[in-house]
Amino acid sequence: MTAAEPTESPEDLTLAGEFEAPTREQWRELVAGVLAKSGRELSPEEAEAALATVTDDGITIAGLYAAEDAPHVPVGVPGLPPFVRGARPEGQVAEGWLVRQRHAFPADGDLGEAHDVVMAELENGVSSLWLVLGDAGGPPVDALPTLLEGVFVDLAPIALDAGRDTPDAAAALLRFAEQAGSGAIGGSLGYDPLLDRTQGGPALDQPYTDALLEHARQAAGSHPELRTVVADALPYHRAGGSDAQELGAALAAGVHALRLLTDAGLSTDDAFRRIEFRFAATADQFATLAKLRAARRCWERIGSVSGASESARAMVQHAVTSPAMITRRDPWVNMLRTTVAAVGAGLGGAAAVTVLPFDSELGRPDEAARRLARNTQALLLEESHLAHVIDPAGGSWYVESLTDALAHAAWEEFTRTERDGGIAAVLDDGSLAARLDETWQQRATRIARRKDPITGVSEFPNLHEELPQRAPLPITEHDGGLPRRRYAQVFEELRDRADAAASTGQRPTVFLATIGALAEYTARASFTTNLLNAGGVATLDGPGGTDPQEIADAFREAGTPVAVIASSDKRYDEHAAGVAAALREAGATRILLAGKKDVEGVDATLYAGCDAAAVLRDTLEALEVR
């Protein structure tokens, strides 16, 4: 091309214009072809359906989303109703979301050291502090001025978590701000009118409620950005609830607080502006992102019918990486989980994000763990620049579809709760706990069958790991309230049983009765080892070959009463029954077989999707591990 030749203007360029637009049918045919190679002969329509999954809320997640799959509902623009795209028109572009670090210092610890930690956090990227005090399991409330000495609380918002000592903690914070000449402050005083119902313990008394209302009036007059009440969804999440159940309960908790505040004389706008919502952010990045977007849409609807002004309806969200997903085993993987969760929370529009340290289930996090948690957000904000785009998922056919579906499911949960008398009533009569438990049982079944795999725990466990040692955390649980569950607990309890036995000198061990050549049995032997290691059970490889007596002799020398036969289906047809008989003759009290095969003399089978937790319990019983 010479300089004189005309060039195309940018308006004439079409991205990938030389290619024909692919159709959904073409994609389906390609999927069907891939599935056919794995032995699944399906029609193109069936192939697409085969890739779909269904969430605990009954929402179908498809394998492909196109323009026609997007919901035809208005999502607005950032900063305007329905606030799906963000609570503020500028998003987090100016300063990013608040990096809110949680601190639960020892009640009898050195306050000087605790203060040094607080200052180091603020100097190294933390922009908001979540302080646990008093009844919630931290230093006494009167330690607050020492912890905050030198902190500009009007620049670094403080979120309090003091349980039944919240009235004293809130008064101390407001007094500290006044004496420091800070002027208007933000953050959250942390009052929770449902605290006794969700976390147990004695009923909240009238002085607690009176202080809540008084501080709400004070905040409305002098601290417009200070939230008084937290509508905390973490208890419902930790009890096993689904995303929609978590959202529905949080919305109902918010309405419960609205009634309390407006009945005490606050205006509708002031009542809305006194509430902060706390949600769990999980390792399902898109579910977290959609959940926060759906929550803002639902809360805006409540504000609209309540008569609140547009600006007051914008939900203020504090996202916390899910405590339920944190593991005690292979805790280093928690850094991956919390990073993905923080990405979802930040992109979803949370105003403040807390990343729990990777060792938070082992005890009191050490300095390195706190630094890693803090730097996770620093990397997302300062190097990945995740806050530089407002609602980056907006317009995604998948995210918009999931947001809409979650909003409808959450609204159904919320309205059901309201029809049943409100959040306090359904907590008192146990009906909400029953619904949460039903969802948990479904999740627990998938976890036990390793359909919801947990890396480092139910999958790829490190049998010989050395866990970091941490100082114990104070026990703050009360009688009653909702249960606190973790996804990994069933396998970790089994590991604890096996490790206790191993500490006496002999780890529970199972003999692998391998048949044939290495190439014939290695896949199923590896599968079996991975499954048994998830419960702390070691394996001892057999000699292979096809001589039942030789395999039985090796089993006898292993000194264990449990064996697993592992090989190919062809070898099972030829030799499995004979090997099982020889093992039984050699003293085996429990014989398993790797694979779905009916073999005489075998007590149970191991296969992908079997109840791994039950297999491990039965195996430990057979090995007499109590």
C-alpha cells in the first residue's frame, strides 16, 4: 500500500469480521463430539443440558450464555436505583474499597503490642479496622483508647464487634472521636438486635436496645456516615445456608432493624442510613459477585416501597471471606480460596472487604498470616487495579442472568420470612434453622461424596503435613443460636481420629491388593490412596501379579485387617474373587474393591461419587480406631 492509497477508518473495522458468526447449534455439536469420545453418546441438545449444574437454590448454571439468555430487566447505572451496578456513581475508582482487617487481640494480652499491630496495619495498607472487644472475645472495652491512640478515626473507619458490650464500646468510640477532635466519623458501631437469636446466650436486655436507639439518633445528627446496626448474614451462611437463604435472611434482618429504628422516631431515610450489611464471600467468584449485586437490587426495592429517598436506598456492604470454607488441614490453600473470594467481593461492589488470615482456624493468626491477608487486597487494588473499572461484570450474560435469578430467589426467601412473622419469629420457632439445616445436609452429602471437592482435605491430602502452631483463640460460643459449620469438618474429624492413633506409634494402614501389571492397577490404586489419605489412613502397596497366594502372603506381612483390591475390570473378572478368598483366608476382616464391580467376597466398593466419609468411618472402625 502506498501513501496515496485510502485506508479504512476505525468505524469500518469489524472485530473478527472475516469469520462467520458461530451458532449455538454448532457449539452443541462440538460438545456432543467431545462427550462421545468419553463414551457418552448424546444429541446436541442433550449435550448442552449435560453441562448444566443446579445450585442449592435451584438455579441452573448453563454451559453457555448468549445474548438471548440475558434477563430483560433494567440494571440501571452505577449510583442510581436499582443499584445493581454499584452503590456509588464513581464506584471504587477514587480510593478503592476499604481494606478492613479483623483483630481479636487476647483479652489479657499486652495492649502496647496490640497498639503496635494496629499502627503497623494502618501504615501498610489497611484502611479500616474491625475490632473485637469484650463479650465478643477480645480486650476489655476500656482498652479501646489505648488501641486507637494516634489513629485518625475520621480517616480510618472503625467497625466494632463487642457482643453484649456493644453499648459501652460504642460510647467509648464516640467519646474517643470527640476528645480527639475527629469530627464526623464512619464505620460501624456493630449493634445487632438479633445477636442472642443467631449466636446464642442470654436475651438482649432493654438497656442494649435503648443504647442502640440513642446512638442511632446521635449518629443521624452528627455522624451521617456512621452505621449503627449491622445486618449480619454470616450466621446464616455458617449454619449452612445457600446464597439466596443468606440474602433473604439478611434482608429480613435489615427490615427488623428498620422497624426498630423508625418505631423509635427516626425518619425512614435516617433508619436506612444507619444499617450496614455483612455478607460472606466464597471461592465461587461469580456467585459472590452476583450475590452482592442482587442484594443491592432487593434492598433498593424495600427502600422504594418504604418511601426512602433514592440516595438512602443504596446498600452499604461489608464482605468477609467465608469462615465456612476455611480449612485447618493444608491451610496454605486457604490463601487461594480467600484471594478468589476477595476478587468476587471487590468486583461485586462491596464497600469494605475483610480477608481472613489463612491460619484463622488453627488459632490466633500470626504476623505473617495477617500480612498475607492484608497484602492480598493490596495486590488486587494496587497492582491488579480491580477497582479501576466500575462494575466490570456488568453486561456479562452469565453474571446478569445469575444476578437476576439470585434476586428472585432471595426475594422469595425474604417474603416467606415476612409472611411467617419476620426474622425474629422464624429464628424463635426454629423454622429458619430447619431450612438452613436442610440445605446443609444436601451440601454435606456432596462433600462426603467428594462431589464438592476440598483441595488439601478431601482431595490431594498431605498425610504427613506439619501444621503451623498457633496460640488458641478464646471460646466465645454460647448455648443456643445457629450452628457454626465448616465444609471440611467431616474429613478433618476423621483425620484427627487417625492422627491420634498414629501418635501412639502406628498410623492406621490399609493393604492395596494390586492385581496384574503396574499399568493395569495404578489408576485405581492412586484413586484409593487419595481417598484413604483424606481420612488419615495410609496405604501399603501389594506385589501385583496374579497369584492370589502371593498377594495374600504380602497382606499377612502387612499386619492390617483391611485390604483394597485394585486393578482393571478385566483382571477383576479373571482374578478378583480368588484374591478376595485368599485375603479372607489370610485374616482380612474387611475387603474393599476399587471400582463399580460386583465381586464375590468383597464387602464394599470405592468409586468416584461413593460416600467417602462413610467408607473412611467404617475403615477406621475396622482398624479399631476409636
